[in-house]
Amino acid sequence: MTVTRRSRTLYVSDLDQTLLRSDGSVSAESARLLNAAIEAGSLFTYATARPFMRSRNATEVLRLNLPVIIYGGTITADPDTGDHSDLRLLDQRVVEATLSHCAQHSSAEPILLTFEDGRDWVRWQPGRMTAGVQAFLNARPGDPRLRPITRDDPVNTTAVFYVAILADNQTLTTLRTALRPWLMGAAHFLSIDPGTPGLDWFEFHNSEGTKAKAIQRLMTQVGAERLVVFGDNHNDLPMFEIADEAYAVRNAVPAVKDAATSVIGRNDDDAVARWIADDR
């Protein structure tokens, strides 16, 4: 099928270091351009590894009217309330293998994101306070999702939908190799985050809970014929693979630039919003 500009297009952008400026906000210019596009009928949403409240707070200047994709694609939610319409859990065996293998590494401890008691939580073992866990918690003071694992409040390993491990690259590479047999049915990424220098991120979740899978389900829901995506990091690559056009911001990692249709401006220069405005 030949895709034309008149095709019903769904635009999906990553948030951090892509749509958001380096200070974590949507600029006034990006808000103006995107809100005008949405008001004119353009289909726009975001796909992010962030939880709902952190992404909602960062994008509150946008008048979004499509479901948003959060937690890397494991949850699709209402843009205003956060009520989820889709939730993809990890296989319990993956979670238990992760806990077992991390116990053999003094510098690697998983942070488990769970859906228990009707809501999402961040679970970790206080007795295993690695540099990665500490960095993760330091960045989220007062987060209402924080719920340590204790003897009186153990984690439900059947309720985990996302795992993040922050550690040095060598440890994560070793751990990823050891866990590979259990990760065959999971999507997993090893990424660099400028916000945690010296600590890379190893993240994984249900293979049906990727940004790409969530976007495909959303395309069907809204009747889109053309998909244009924007990203900067390794976990954006699956959605690049399914897109009709995929654009890397200039500050993206090399692998994302290599996979892109083209490289646009930097995240601090309103590149995503300007591209969408020009494409209408």
C-alpha cells in the first residue's frame, strides 16, 4: 500500500530526551504546536518508560485526547485519570529467576514494579541497598508508589509487570546473559541514562507489553493507517521497526540514529513538535 500524507496518521513520541527538554518539561513552543495539531484533528500521544503521574505532570500543558502508553508499553492508560485499559504482567518464573540471580551479585538488585491491591507499586528489598537502588529511590522522594518488601508485606511475584536493574555495564551484561533462558518471552533492554552516570539500566517486561505492541493495538483502536514515531534510546528501537517513518532526535544514541528514517533537531529545540506541525 502506498502511504500518502492524507493517510490517517498516528504520531507517537518518547518523552525523556525526545519530546521533553533536558529539564524534563514540555516547552511553551512545543505545547503551542502540539495543542494546535491535536485541536486540528491530529492523532498524537506518547510512549514512555515513566509511570503515569510522572509523565502526566511533565505533559500537563498538552491537551491530550488519546490513551497514553506508560511503563514501556506494559500499561495503556487514560491521559487524564491514569485508569488503565491494558496491563501486561511478567511471567512469574522470570521474576523468581531474576531475584535468584541478582542475589549472586552484590551490586545488582531488581526494582520490581507491581500491580497489587488495585494499583501500581515500586517494590525493593531494603536489605539489598545497592548503588542502583539508592539512585532510583533518591530520584523519587515522596513517591506514593514506594512500598518496600518486608516479611509482613512480601511481594506478589505473579503481579510484577516491569523490572529495572541499575548497575555498572559489566555486571548488567553478565546478568543479562545468565537470565537469557528466562527472557525468551520477555522484551529486555540495556540502556544508558544520563541521569544516572556510571549506572546503566537493564529493564524487561512482557513481550506483549512493549511500546511497539501497545502502539499497534492503539493504531487499530483509532483506525490509523500511517505511523510516525520519535525516540532517542535503545528501548525505542522496537517502535522504530514497526513505524512507517521513525525519527531520531539529534541527541539520540548512535543505534537509534542508525535505525531512523532521518535525524531531526535536538530535544531542546522543539524538534518533535516542529516536525509534526510541518507534516500536517
